[in-house]
Amino acid sequence: MRKPKEQRLQGIAISRGIAIGHPFYYTFCEIEERARNILPAQVSIEIGRYQNAVSRTSHDLHQLLDRLILDNVNEGVDILETHLEILHDPSLNTRVKLKIESNLQNAEFVFQEVIHEYQQKFASLNPFFRERFNDIQDVSQRILSYLHEHLRISFSDFPAGSIVFVKDLTASHAAEAEQVNILGFVTELGGITSHAAIVAKAKGIPYVSNISFSDLNLSEIRTVILDGRTGEVILNPTQKTLRMFEELAFKMEEQMRALKLDCSLPVVTLDGHFVELSANIEMVSELDMVHEHGGAGVGLFRSEYMFLPNHSIPSEEEQFVIYRQLVEKMQGLPIVMRAFDIGGDKLMRGSSRHELNPFLGCRAIRFLLKERQIFKSQLRAILRASIYGEVSILFPMVSCLSELMEAKQILREAQEELRVLHRQFKSDIRIGCMVEVPSAAIIADLLACECDFLSIGTNDLVQYALAVDRDNLSLGQLYNPADPSVVRLIKMVIIGASKQNVPVSVCGEVAADPRFIPLLLGLGVRELSVTSRFLPIVKNTVRKTSIVEAEKLAAKALKLSTSKEIQAILDEAYQCAFPEDPLYSYVY
Ligand code: PEP
Ligand code: MG
């Protein structure tokens, strides 16, 4: 038999890691449901079939939920809770039942029609609501699969060692996947910040998207290598390629184990400069890993993840309970609580706001200054929790000085209200300002006069400096933190803040990129905040960097004119520092 040739495809890396396995091509129940007329006497049978499918789906989701809670995959928990809410949404279920009764048609056809109605409604709304529709679709596929029992296959039933090829991965299927049977995902669609991506990352399952399936002959593919660091997918690898990746995967595991052993070492450069290395967190449960990995504290608590995208904003009392728990679990280490970054792609359920350009609209501090009661009750909750540890408040996406001044005024009002109520709080709480917009970087000196620290959010700074959507994969090449404009903006912030003796931290994804870290240190950054999983890698990178060399690198970068040139010198420096270090060749 003819041996198939090795074929290499380039996709986009979504969740890192290397997977080697067998392809499993999965299509959801995308069959067009046919209308079947039923007799009035059959209405109750069809409604019964529908209810049975709903209750079996509910059983599935509850089981998945229990498993995720057990495994501490909190991001997945939130998503599945949304799915359960959708599943038990009375308006959806009533609509299906009424339509079966009035149209006298079979359950699957009616159900699919109702879902199409939802689809049309959602398609005209902004990206956040379109994302919600993905959740509805995810749930509806499960229901349909129970209405078509013979087509049903669960992700947990996949053969061991599967690399799943699926057009668009849904969050609940990612949640259902177990590493024992599913080693990786390859999709045509799906962005880095999709729910499915969040769950895959949290589970540590490598995932590459943006691979076109149209030219693939899946029956000819025996083995697949998926490189979640670089986005490469290799089909039918030769023995040589296979051996190379097996060795690489083994080496990476060994390295990660070794790095974790060094967690208690100080974060000091080769020439003795101390770097404060903290963690970015979204959930209280992530704190265990922060401690395990020797984080100096939490440099960014994204408070909006507490309720987004599923729930409405908790009351002051509910927030206080969560914040107090967080602060107490810090065991004396500092924590920076960012006020809600609502807006953009993070809208609240039921929000009536509709903006054509939500990322340029009423987002973050702009939203908070409009919704003062929401802002103030969060500030009061944080202030009350501040007596239990070392807490700072961070204002998100400030774009001019007056926003910072107004936010400070509201903070003073919140403090006054607590005083009147004889509530305890720390009156000298530190306040910081996020620098995520070029205008804020340019006036960093003015902002620094009015706060205790600045925090550069490069994820947004790159987006706003280059006018390129951070979630739009098709603009991938343009979204580049190594662009001269971004490097200069970072330097501008450092210079502006140092005039006022105000510390600057970097909390965007680049702070965890071993190729970018020397540049940040060379530009004068001495505080980094990264996802807790990457603390060991970042710590080791800092410990292998010399500030003298980093400053030379930064000086050189500041003189270059294109992102390509800057990227090249960063890569070169990184190759020198980590010549054969696969663990570091992650793509961030
Ligand atoms: C950033 O923009 O870099 C940042 C840290 O904030 P977020 O990713 O939450 O927008
Ligand atoms: Mg941001």
C-alpha cells in the first residue's frame, strides 16, 4: 500500500503543548431537520421526546459540571452554568412546546426552527451577543443529538489518543474532553479568547485553529502531530519527525518539572537586579497556584470575570465576601484589584447598550463613571476588604487625566459613606492606573502625579496603538507587540512615571513571553504580572537575563523601524539565552 506523505499545515496556536495522536474527525449534528407532520394525538409524544432530550442533556451537563468542579477548571464551570440556564430557559422550552402543538410537527424540526429564530435575532447584535449564540448552539446540538440517538457520540467516548478535528469547537465539548482520550484539538474556526479556547487552556489540552479542512483526505491520515506552541499541524509524520517531536514533548515535561523545583528562588537578574513577579488571576481558586509557584502577590485581579458573562453584578455585600476571601487567602501578600473592565467584548447579560464600536465606546472607566452606583459599591466592597491584607485599587482603560481625577473623587465619596456608617477600611489605600490606550502612555507623567503606580496592559495597548482588533485572527500579522510604536509607548510610560518616582508594572501577555521579557527589563520595567501557570518560566527567564545586556537590546530596539526588525533581534537574543530550550519557544 502507498505510504501517505508527510504534510505540514500552519494554523494559529490557541492552547500550547505538543500532542501526538490519531485523527478523529467529528461533525456535529448539522443535518437539516425534515418536517414531519404529526397527529394531534402524537403531540404529547413529541413533547415527551423533547423533554426527555432536555433532561438527558441536563444530566450530561450536571455530570460535566461536577467533574470540572472536582478538577478545579473554573472557567468551564461558568460556561456550563450558562448552558444549564439556557437549557432551562422557560421561554425557549415554552416556545418549542407551543409550536409542536400549533404546527403539529415533529420535535426536532420545531426545535431547530426555534433555534434558527434565535440565530437571526443574535446575528444582528454585537459580537458579545453573537458569542452568547454560540452557547445556545452548543446546548442545542446536545439536545438534537438526544433526539437522534443513533447519531449521538460523546467526547468522553472518543478512542484513546484522539486528536479531534472539528470545524468549530464548542465550550461544552471542550469541557467534556478528557486528556486520557483527547490529546488535542484542530479546528477551522475559533479565536484565542473563545470560551472553548479558555476551557482547553485551563485543561492543558493543545489546540490549533485556522486549519482548512477542505483539502484534507482524513481517511489517509494515520498520525497527527499538533504543536500548540507554533500552530503547526503535521499529518502522517515521517519516523524522523515523529521521533523529534516525541523527544521534544518529553524534554518539555522534564523542564517544566525542573523549573517548578526552583519556585522558591528569588527573582533576580544575573547582575543582581530584583524583579517583582506577580500573578494575573480571574478567580479565587487560582490563588493556590500563585502560592505554589512562588508569586510575589497578585498584580492583576480581573474582577469582572467574577460575574461575566453569565451573571449580573453582585451586590456590595456579595462582593465584600469574595474580596475578603481573596485578601485572606493572599496570606499577607499584596493584591491589586482592578475595578470592573466592563464593555468592549465584556458586556453584562441583559445590557441594553448597543454600540457600533464597543471597544471604542463605553468600556471600563467610562462605564464606571457613568454607572456610579455600580462603581461606588465595588469601591466600598474593596475598601472594606482592604483591612484584611495589602490591597490596591486599579482603574481600567483610563484615557485622560480627568477620568482618573473623577474616579478618585468617587473613591473619596465611597470612603466618606463608609465613614458615616462607621465601617472599617484602610484610608490610605494605594491606587493605580492602567495604561492601555496610547493617550494614557503619552501623558504617563501626568497620570503618575495622581496615583501610586501604573500598570501597562499591553494586550489592549497593542490593539489601540495599531488599531487592530485583538480578537480578530485574520489581522493576526498586524497585532504585534514588537511594533516600534508599542516599544516607544512602553518607554514613554517608564520615563513619565520615573519623573514622579512611580513604579510601573506590565501585566499584558507579553510579560510572560521569554522573548519579550529582556526587552521589557531593558526598557526599565521591574514589575511583571503573568498567568500563574507561567510564573516558573518567567522567573527562570529573569534569572538568566542581565540588565546591562537587556538595556543594550532595548536601546537597539528603540532605533529600529519595523516590527520585523525588532522581532528579529528579540529572537536572536532569545536563541542565545536559550539555545535548545523547547519550553521557551511558546507563542504568546
Ligand atoms: C491588557 O489589556 O493587557 C490587560 C491586562 O487587560 P485585559 O487583558 O483584561 O484587557
Ligand atoms: Mg485590557
